[in-house]
Amino acid sequence: MSQEDVWDADVAQHYDTPGTDMFAPEVLDPVVDRLAQLAGDGPALELAIGTGRVAVPLAERGVPVVGIELSPHMVEQLRTKVDEDMVPVVLGDMTTTRAPGEYTLVYIVYNAISLPLTQAEQVECFRNAARHLGPGGRFVVELWVPDLRRLPPDRSATVERSEPGYILLDTFDVLRQHVVSHHFRFDDGARQAELFRSHHRYVWPAELDLMAQLAGFELESRHADWTGAEFTAESASHVSVYRIPTSQ
């Protein structure tokens, strides 16, 4: 199944969870604060902008934001929040699609860089980010750290979350570094569950740094979250800031 098929109209209509999960203020506010700081007085470009979870509040903070998005259905949901003048979006693949202009900041959040399913495509994502930046420009990546230590011997799946009405089950193909996330949602007493599956290629931080180097970036900083917490061997995710050198 292609990514275009995954992010269809039904998924887009149910993607937002206002005030909860990744839309909760305590989750979203630090993201917007940090990105606004990094953008400074310049414009920002979001790869895989989706329904505008981050772009809309960032634009409301006064940062000019443009997006690239593969799914027209996700953009339709974004348009229920803001118009094209406030947050322009270019439809296309984030690995190759160009947005007009030059930016001080390009960012990709919430594990979206894992959506391209080959290493080569993920490298092209870095290269496309670099094409939109001038010297000193930054590319910010938010990504989870795969915890294969939790994968039992001879098993290929882990339960990532289990709570009333929701179970997240991840299945791993460690040879290709692929993960399929199975999201099961159900009501109490229901005999059937609603299933949504998303496909990812997980990337280790060191591999991500090499991708950045191939695209002409240098690692500027890495933290465990958007508030600047220290990144350690136990961190479940990271926010990495890469920068185009001001002189070659």
C-alpha cells in the first residue's frame, strides 16, 4: 500500500484529537516555542505538514510557514483551520517537491521522516531540505529511537500502548529496519475493532547524522525533547538540529 493510500480521506478526517495526545498543550506548546526561536525573523518550511498541527499555531505566532504535503485529504483538513494565504501548501512528495523561496528553517516532526521506506529516500529528504536553505539555515528532525531491547527473542512484535479503547502494536522487520504500527480502537463491549496501520523505516541517530552529512549539514544540537532535556542512552526520542555551514 502506498503512502497516498494510507493517508486517505477517512484517516484525515479523524487525524486531529484537539486538546489531547499530540494536540495537548503540554505536548504542542514546547514544539511551537522551539521552532519559533529557531526560525527567528525568517520563514519556515514544514515537510509533511499534514493537517497543520504545528504549522497553524506557528503561523499564529507570526512565523511565515509554508508546507509540503503528499495527501490532498490532509490539506483539506488544514484548510478548515486557515486559508492558503496564511499557510500555503505545495502538494507533493517531501523527498523531491520544491516550495518557492528560501527559508531559514525546515522542519519535520512527529516521526514523519520515517515514512519514506528506504534509506535512499530518507537521504533525499535531507537533500530536499538543504535545497530550501541558505548558509546557516537549519533542518530540525523529531524522531523516535527504536528500542529493540524490548523485542523478545524469536518474536517480531511489541505492545507499545494499551489503554481503555486503544492498543498500539508494532511489528518489526529488523532486516529492512521496517516497522508497521497497528492502531486498534474499540468501544467497551465491542466485538470488533477499528484498525489503522502506518508503515515506517526506523533510523538510528548515528545513521541520521550520516544522512545529514551526505546532504551538507552539520549536527548543531540533539536533545531528548523540545524543552531541551539531555539526550541519553535511555531517551525514547530526540530532537536533532542540523545546520548548513556558513562557510565551506
